[in-house]
Amino acid sequence: MSALAKLMLNKNIKVSGSDRNNSELLKKLQNDGAKIYIGHKAENIDETVDLVVYTSAISDDNAEFLRAKELGIEIQKRAEFIGNIMKEYKHSIAISGTHGKTTTTGMLSSILVSSSLDPTIFLGGELNAINGNVKIGNGDLLLTEACEYKRNFLNFNPSISVILNIAEDHLDYYKDINDINSAFVEFANKLPNDGLLVVNNLDKELFKGINSELVSFGLDNSADIFASDIEYMPQPKFAVNYGDISFEVELSVFGEHNVLNALSVIAVSIKLGIDIETIKRGLKQFIGTKRRFEFRGKIDDISIIDDYAHHPDEIKTSLLTARKNTNGKVITIFQPHTYTRTKSLFEEFAKVFELSDEIIFVDIYAAREIDNGEVSSEKLAEEAKKYNKRAIYAQSFEIAASLALEKADAKDTIVVMGAGDVNEIVKILLG
């Protein structure tokens, strides 16, 4: 939302908006001329507003949303608004998938800013290469993430789409994996005939019927673009194979998942006509986005990692990465994200933390939901003890930080994990 606000301010459009809490992003918007309110209140909306853009993160009884309806002001979902913006660009690139969207968008951003294309970029996290979560360019290319929640990405109008992976998530909205698959197929079919779909090799059978060009990526030669001769330590190095194109790549981010992410953005970059050396340089310069397995510092030779993972598949990937890159124990502090996700994937959340030497659960981040008492982090900790006897529940961030430091020794790694405000614990740990 803040990226869209920034773009509108750049077009000399008056912008106001609200959030529950203040942040550095909001302060930047204020400095750029936006009128910012802390707290969602009906009086924040009046007759001078021509258009209200809202995110799916708010509920249907949001005071400002209801006030805009009452005043008869035009209302657009965030995804609709982005979809309309996309129409203004020759190339609109949408990065989708259940996991990895922000990292992959950041990775492609690193390549694009090294090129002559001067793109406009909307990012779901913050990237040093663009000094935040938005870059406003003068070229004819737009890059953005595309979220599947509530089928929002079906409002987009991309010419190039990437589908990183498909897994069960957002089960407060989707019925099951088949329902999720159908949404991604519909998203792929929005591409024009001369468009490009880049898709994980594991999922390519779903998309055999689309009219646009299809490129699959993977770790063996059954994919159109694949990696070979992979070395993971200290950081991934591998050969890229794409038709008659072959070259070596080095990454500055960890894990097999980032090899796959890199393959997808290489396919897009080649489609855009970016030369191989620029691709290699952009990938090497990409050191990750904030809160995506981000190293934040050390205390008493204990490494502190800030990670956004909030789905069992993401958690597994992050914990395996932590294990490969620490000489000691892995201690995890986890904040579940939303009650519905925690309930629907309860057993998966409980089991995945057997990969951690110690696991400390803090209270669920509600986001858009109301606690009905059916599920809690305390209950999750009890269930997790079946797989990890050291699983415990902490009543506050301060207690969680204290417990983690008590359990940690030199060379250990503490991973602070979740998509809510759990990263506040990092500040507590580092003092």
C-alpha cells in the first residue's frame, strides 16, 4: 500500500491513508507529502476524497471502508488498482506463488536496476538496492508481487507471470488445494498470447493448456531451464542450462529454494533481452530483502536471524537453511500468523519444529481476524512437544527473548520467525 501511495505522490496526486501503528515507511510517506492517520476512523474519509484503495488485510466492517461506501466514493481493491496501473506499461511482470514472492521480486529487482530498463518496482519487503519497497522508473516496465489471497491476482494484467510454487495456504478462503490450483490456472490464462509464463517444473502439468509461451524451471533436465553442478556451501554456485545457453552463477543468499528462485528470474531476464553478465552481476549483488532470513547481528557470538516464514513449508526451508549455516544449536522463536492458518495447519506447524533444537511459541498474530478461543500458541506448544520435547510457550516477547538467550551458547543461532510483529523481539535481543 505504501508503494502505491509513493507512486501516486510522484504523479502529484494528493494522498492520505491510515495504519494501526506508526512505522518508518509511514514517516517516509509523510515527508513526501502524504497525510497519515494512525488508527482506522470514519472521520479519516471525507467528501474531498475521489478514490479509496483498500487492502484485503482489513475486515468488511472497517470504519473507513464503511464511510467511503456511505459517501458514495469510488472504491478499488489494492489488486484492482495495481491491475489498472499495469495497463500503462509495455511489460508488466507479476511474481506469484505461495512462498518466496518477495525474495524473488527482490532478486529480479537487483538484475533490473543493473540494466538499462529503468523499471518501476513494487516490493512486499524492503530492498537496499531500491532504498525501500518501491522504485519509480521512467521505463516501460513494471515489476510487482502478485498475491493469491482471495484470488486478488486475478485483477492483474501481466505480460509476464512467474508461479514459484503452489501449496495449501489461505484456507480461510480456499476450499482445498484443487481450489488453489484453479486460481493459479486462471491467473496464468490472463496472459496474452505473446506473453510468458515461468512456472515451477513440479507444477507445469497444470498449465499445459495456456496459449502463452511456457518455461519451466527446476533442478534437473526435465525442466526447460535447470541448474546443474550445484555447490551449496558457503553460498550456492551452479551452472544454468537453458536451451543452447549455458553459464555459471554465484548467489549471495542461501538455500536450494534460492537456486530455484534464481532460475525463474533468469528466464524472465533473458526474455527481456538482458545480457548474461548483467544477470550474473545482479544475482551476485542480491543479498536478500529485509526479514527474509536476514542476519541482524550477534550477541555473545550468538547469531540473530530475522525471518518472515509463516507457513510450514517456508519454516522447513528456513530451518534447514539455518542448520546448514550454523556450528551450534538452532533456537527458534515463532509467532503464528492468523488463527485460521494456525487451526487449518495445526499438526503441520507442530511437527515442523522438530527441525529446531529449541522452539519458543509466542501469541498468534491476529492480523484481520478475531480470536474465538479455538486455537492458541499455548495449545500449539503442547502439541509440538510430541515432536520436540523442548517446545514451550512464552507469554510475552520479553519472556521469549530472555528464554532464548538462556538456552543459547556461543556459535548458536536464534531465528525469530513469523509474518507479524515478532521482529520486535530482534530489537530486544540485540538491545
